[in-house]
Amino acid sequence: EIVMTQSPVTLSVSPGESATLSCRASQSFSSNYLAWYQQKPGQAPRLLIYGASTRATDIPARFSGSGSGAEFTLTISSLQSEDFAVYYCQQYHNWPRTFGQGTKVEIK
Amino acid sequence: EAQLLQSGGGLVQPGGSLRLSCAASGFTFSSHTMTWVRQAPGKGLEWVSSVSGSGGITYYADSVKGRFTISRDNSENTLFLQMNNLRAEDTAVYYCAKGGWTHAFDIWGQGTMVTVSS
């Protein structure tokens, strides 16, 4: 099983600033089958990034993904009020599919 | 517009059974792997099970293997999760999602709560 570890657990950011979220896999995978999701309270998750760096449909350009192998990053530039949420990374390279534990981005 | 509409869920006693449904619309259902993901109260996301487009290949998390069965009816564009021998630790919001093979989960249902308690 590939264990996904996200850091930090909580990130306090002021609106307009940028945020960098990290996701590390317990083993490297060459497919870059890595996704990022955003979840707000009481809502289903929403796909932001797939293939490590491709934005999903209708996702603003301020969201960007990067990385390969076992280290991945989600960057949110110029945070808007609607971006404060929990973010999860997830690998779909191996079974079982696994998620990171999440990073909560909160208002500073 | 692609959509997933979930039904089922509710309160069940330990050892009981429940069946969740997920009706798809707006995309070619039979062409896509479908998946169930759950989220215990206050916790993160946990992948539960996936089924191939044809229904012939299934995968399960170890935590549910032998108790849960994923299936689909491509003639009705509906995904199912039959949950047997339910335990307190199965208490969660269950989401259906499109994708899971070589694709991320790009469409999600609204979620349905399953509570296992006496």
C-alpha cells in the first residue's frame, strides 16, 4: 500500500497570500497518477488537479500542481475567501487507492 | 452535465445490512470505472471499492473485503454498494465517484450518511 503523507496538517494564510501544500508518497511512482481535491464543510470533495499538474475543468489558474516520483505540491496563489478548505492528495497508481490525511487551509 | 445522485443510507444495527445506490446521468456510464469513498465523522477520505466499466473487475479495501459488494447495472446507469455485517467503524458519509482506474475521481455524488449503532 502506498501511504500518502501531507504537510502541514494546518496552514494559516491571509487572503491574497499564497499557500504551498506538500504530499509525499511512501514509494515513488512513475505514472504521476496523483490528484488533489478540495473539500468544504458539508460538501463532497471536488477534483482540482489530476496527473499531478493538470487542472480539472473550471478550476481557476491560481491552483497549480507540480512534482513527480514521490514528492508533489499544490500551490494556491493569491488565496480567495472561497479557497479556505481542506485539501487532500490521492494516488491512483496502485491498489488500494489511498488519500493523504488532508491539509486544512485556514484564515490567518 | 454529468451528475451522480445517491440514495440509501440511514441507521442500522451492528451486524445489519444496507444497500446504497448511485444514479448517473450526463455521461456514458458503462465506459467508466466507478468508485465508493467514505468519510468517518471528522476524519479524512477513505477509498472503499471500485468497479470497472463492464462490472467484471472489482477492488476492495481490506477493511470491507468479504462484507461489502460493489456492483453496477449499466442498463439503468446505476452503481450499488451492498454492505453486510456492518460494524460501528463503518459509520461514515459514503460518496460515489466517477473514475478510479487510470483517472482521478472527477464527479462526486452528494454523499449519504450510514450510521451503525444499536
